[in-house]
Amino acid sequence: MSKQTYRVCFCFRRRFHVAASEAPDAVKSMFDQYSENGTMTVDHLHRFLIEVQKEDKASKEDAQAIIDSLHELKHLNIFHRRGLNLEAFFKYLFGDINPPLSPTPVVHHDMTAPVSHYFIYTGHNSYLTGNQLNSDCSDVPIIRALQKGVRVIELDIWPNSKKDNVDVLHGGTMTAPVELIKCLRSIKEYAFVASEYPVVITLEDHLTPDLQAKVAEMVTQTLGEILFTPGSECLKEFPSPESLKRRIIISTKPPKEYLEAKEEKEKENDSQRGKGSADEEAWGKEVPNLKSLNSAYDKDDFDGGVDNDEEDSDDKSQHNEAPEYRKLIAIHAGKPKGGLKECLKVDPDKVRRLSLSEQQLENAVGTYGNDIVRFTQRNLLRIYPKGIRVDSSNYNPLIGWSHGAQMVAFNMQGYGRSLWLMHGMFRANGGCGYVKKPNFLLQTGPHNEVFDPKVKLPAKKTLKVTVYMGEGWYFDFPHTHFDAYSPPDFYARVGIAGVPADTVMKKTKTLEDNWIPSWNEEFEFPLSVPELALLRIEVHEYDMSEKDDFGGQTCLPVSELKQGIRAVPLHDSKGERYKSVKLLMRFEFI
């Protein structure tokens, strides 16, 4: 036990004891139950893995491997009696070899269905390094996104200042451009470092036909054989991720007349402008739930706020196009003329991609929710952030996912709770960037009925979560980071993000002046749609006079949670894992 001193004033100091991490009572009790004379043998540990950790396929060899992995802890004297003592058992439970998800990520979903049957890890304005107005454009955020498993990269392509080449930038803003060729080369180099499943490049095209022809040549020469080009004008059904392994796919609208100053505009209430960052907490404001949003659909919300770059047109401008550019397009995007009902019609002879803003989706789900689900059973739906998010913040992705939207596009350079949900969803299926949609989103009943996330269903299962304790802040933060005059006062928040009926957040008590908080609290979460549920975990430090300080977070797909007592590593507000900060928790399905 060490001591820590805090300076209160020039002549007075407060001294606090910093205790060593100690096994909570529940772990001690568990050790007593699965040991004999203070020793947990291989046989005892094997039984613990099966009965408590619910690892039905665990063998005695697995148990022995755990004991062998603790070799560096020789000071614990764990080998003299051919087993583990309490301290070694606690070190195993709270160690990196005991994570809440599979320690060796493996793709385990069926990857042979059409691409439309998957949620896809999707970026928005992937080239921006910061905000949407005046940050630099670069290939660096594209590289970072691909390294994290993002599978859809968005590029806005414009003529350069001399009109003789192509740049990537956010049109109508002060963002500094980056050359398209640089982005393409980086995509080719990093596309498959994190996943071998296909990368989709969505293009927002603001080019003249001669520059479209130049882009076609640039894409073809740079990507070469890994570029997927369809054999026909329009696909009747999307290929599978398995068949498209290590291929890059182009998705955009069919080319049309270049409009020099064209820019995407959304019809937003003036009273909303400027709210983007003012009410954001340091870690992002709470994610709004579907039931708190206005479900009334107004035709003007669609017609006035379209993604202009994707409106289809049958005018003569279609003749003023570069045919070699058109041939690159594997996934055709666009909005048919007419209202949303017309846009959501399913064509049995071809598939396509439709884009809606988050606001359009929120306004439409009340009236057209079932049509959206039916549309996404065959076609791709991309949701993108509304235009007032100039700070590169994000929105609730569950609204899109619960209606079958595959491409919920996020500002990956942003921050906050919404982005943590995105990270959590795509930790599933080995982190490959493709997560198979639940069957109920792909099925239609005998009366053409489909899944409705707003309908409250009976609970299928209940997740019981025990938060035992946490540690690591003492090593990862300066000792005055949370409080200048005393150790931190931590509390934990635990909850579910999912369909509206399942969404909830709960919190532990606050423990004062403690770097190693031991909460020992249980929470139960009835889940009506566990397939879409994400477990949210946050730690904050209570501050009486100011906003509470952020102490770490993670988000985990409930469908892939490992039961039992687990060490849960926490991440910072940007999603980067802390070196030492983690929680000891237990997960049980009851």
C-alpha cells in the first residue's frame, strides 16, 4: 500500500492511502467453491470454466494453458502445489487472457448471402480530418478507417482549380483538397489490412464528362484486377461478401451533367442551427431514442431535403456522359422521381442503393417504416448525417439498423456516444466490417408483414450484469487529472442500446476518494430483441461543482458476449483502448 499527497494550499497537504487491487468477495467465494486447501487445480479450473464461464467446449488442456500463461507471476508461488492460489486466480480473471468477447476474432456469420443481408461498417466524408467546414482533406483518415475495419469509404470528387484534374474535398466549404489519385492509392494499399471482405467506394460526383473519363482511367489503372465491375448494366441481385473477397466496388449515381457550384443542402429548421456542438458534453450527449423522435412524416421532409447528388434524371444530360465511367459503377445509386413511397418500391429485376439523411429517416419511419424494411431486404439503404453536424458529430445508428439499413454512414473522425455504438456493433463477426442482419429483418410474413421495431415484444432473455470493480486509472492518468485535491470519485453507467423497448441506462453508487472502486452491484436487462442489443459501459468521475469527468467506455454486442466473470478493457472518448483501465464484471443470461 502506497500513499498519495494532494496539495490543498501552500501550507496544507492531504495524504491518502492507495490500496493494491484485491479480489472482491464474490471472487473469493468462487475460489473457495472451486478449490481445495487454498489451491485450484487443473481439474478445479476446468470445472469453473464449464460451470461459471459457460465455456462448454473447454478442455483440461485449456485449463492447463491458463495456468501456464501465468508463468511470469512467479512471486505468486502458483506452481509449487500444481495449481493456482487466490491471488493468481484473481490475476487470471482480471487479465487480458479473459476478455468479454472472443480473444481470437473469427468471422463466423454466413458470408454467402447477398450484400444487402448485412450491416456494413460505413464512413461519411471519409477524407476529412476534422469538422465539415474548414478541416484539411487527407488520405490519413481513410487509412485509419480501413485499419479499423471500415468497409465503405465516401469521396466527394470535384475539378481542381485548373479544371484539368480531380480533387477530393467537401464542396462549398473551406476544406483544403487532396488529390483523388492519392486517396485511391491509399485505399488500394490499406483496403484489406483489417478484413479481406469487399470495400465499397461511394462517389459524390461533381465532374464534367471529360473529367469523369479521367477518373475512369485513374480508377482502372490504380485498382487493376481488384476492381469489381459487373457484367451487366444493373445487377438483379447483389453478390455475396464471400464472392467479393479482396475486391473494391464503386457505387455512385449514373453520371449526368456537371453543375459547377452544386452542393448538398438539407432543409433544416433555422432554430436548430448552431446546436451541433453547444450542447455536446465532452464525451457526447446522450443518444436520442426512436421513441423520443417525431414520427410524423411530412412529404416536404423528403422532397426538400434530398441528397441532390443521387437524384436520377431522365433528361438529355444523360447523353452527355463518359461511358467508360458508367461501366465502373457496380452499385447504382439514385432516387426515382416522386415521393418516398415511390423511392421505396422494390423492383424484382434490379437492385440499387438509396440515400436518406438521418432527419429524413427519423421523419419517415412512423409512416413508411414497413416499406423501409421491405426495401432493405433486397436493396441497399445508406443513411448519412444531417447537414448541421458541422462538428462531425453523429446520430443514433439503431434507428437505421432496426429498419434494415445496411450503410449507416458515420463521421469516423468524430467522437461521442453514437460513435461508441458504431464501434460496438462492428466488434461482432470477427471485426470484419460485415455483420449479418437478424433473420427477422429479412423475412416477410404470409400477409406481407415485416418486423416493426416500435412494437413492444415479450422478453426473449434477460442479461444480468454484475459490476464488481475497476482499476488502471492510477497508472493511465496524472494523479490530479480528476480532482486536484483528492483521489477520484468514480461511478459506472451500464445499459442497453437497441430497439426502443430495450433501451435503458442504469448507474452504480459513487465511491469517494478511491482509485480502485469496488461497486459490487447487479443490474438486469430484459431483452425483447437481443439480436440488435449493444451493452453500453461507461465510467465517470463525480464532480460537485463542474461537469463530471470522463473515465472510460466500451460497447459490446450482446449476441457475442462471453458469459461468466470477465475483464472488460475500457477506451477513451475517441475509441482508443487505455493501457491499464478495465472493469471486472460478470455476464449471465437468465
